[in-house]
Amino acid sequence: MAPITLSHEEFLKFREFFYRKTGIQFEDSKRYFVDKRLIERIEATDSGNFRNYFITLRFETSGQELQTLTNLMTVNETYFFREEYQFKCLVSSILPEITALRKKQGPIRIWSVPSSSGEEPYSIAMYLLEYWPGINLWDVEIISSDIDTKIIAQARRGIYSDRSIQHLPKNLLEKYFHYNGEGYQICDDLRQAVEFTKVNLMKPSDVRGYREFDIIFCRNLLIYFDDLSRRQAADTFYDALNPGGFLCLGHSESMSRVSSLYQVRKFSDAVIYQKSMEAQ
């Protein structure tokens, strides 16, 4: 049997379909990566060729195969305390400002998206416990979301490799983790402190319920989007934030080039984007 291959036209057809579904745009330089994973699924589903597989992908009512493929296509590269300067800014500047202006009762709400394998939301939880005195006065809700259901399950388990924990201070590793033979597992208290959910930012029905957040972390995701998808994500986050809420992006990302909805805030530790206090 001849090996399965994809034509350039088939690659373009899939790329457009996947972009419409997820907002992720694959450049020509990613062709090998995309072909390899598509062929893997064509073989796993006994589709025989791209045409048959693509029909299944488009018309399967459960969406299960699209989810399986999405899990394969998304990149999950992270580690604990990545871009730590933003966590420092969180406890030294952002949270004190939010609590000083807070007029209503209720928890401080933080949304971390994408969750990847959980390093970012768990880092936030650790940082609050260790370095924010207000944690003794305020309840905090941390919700973390991803499009990849497999990586969400991994985040809930909270087991990590040497690479993931390499930048953690030794005292925090000993305090919040135990080695279980498989890897370093984060303690139950922290795992219970984060709620993990499946969200596709390009799907209005997925994001409609995400509202009244004080802080959103969306770091190193927009680099995979084109301008249209970035603007859609910016609008989604704007709607999800409370007036005066803050949006934290990755170091190579800038909301100033994407949307005029946000004010730029230059703190001593980081540049953060803020929703106007007057916005409704």
C-alpha cells in the first residue's frame, strides 16, 4: 500500500478549515508538522486518504474527531514561574489597586487561558499564597481554560517533569510538591484551588459565560493567531473583564497593535493592559 500523502491544495483546505474552527493559523513553514499529525489521524481512523478523513472532520456531529485532532495540533510549552515579573506585578501593583477600589463583596476572579498543562494557574496560586498578604483577607477564584481536552486532564492531575519545575525555588518545590515515582505532583490544596475548563476562544457559545473577571492572563497565545483572531480574542477578554480589570499578555505580545479598547499601564515590573473604569 502506498504511503498517505497530502497535496498542497489539501493542506490549504485543511488550514482554512482549522483556522475557522480555532483561530489558529498555520504558516507554510508548519507544513511538515501539520501533515504528520493529519496522516496520523487518517491512519488511526482508517479513512484511507485525506478526502475521506476531511468529510468526517467536517460533518461528524459529535465533534469528537475534531477535538482529538485539535489536541494533537496545539502546542503546550510552559513551566512554573514563566515570565515571573508579571506575578511580581500581580502582587505588588495589580491586586492592591483592585482591592483598594473594590466596592462590592465577592472573590477576586482570575482567568488563565490557555491553561496548557497547568503550570501558569498553579504558579499564580502559589505566588498569591507566598507573596500577597491580601490572601488572608480576600477569597480568590482561579479558572483556567484550554481548547485541548487532553492537556486539561493532565493539568488536573498536576504531575510535572524536571523541566517544568526547574525555575521553582527549592523551598516551594518541597512545600507544594511530592515526588510520586512518575514525577513531581502538586499538592491537593493547590489542585483544588484551580478550576479547569474547556474553552475555544473563537466559539461564542464557549465564552459567553465567562464574565466578571478582575484579571486575565493570556500569555503566548495570540502569537498563533492572525490579526482577525487577535481582535476577536481582545473583544472576548474585554467583555469578560470587570471595569478596571487587567489583561496580562506574553512579553512578545502587545494589545496596542490589536485593539484600542485597552489602556496601557506601565508598572515598575511589567506593562499591563486595563479595561477603563468607566466601561460597562
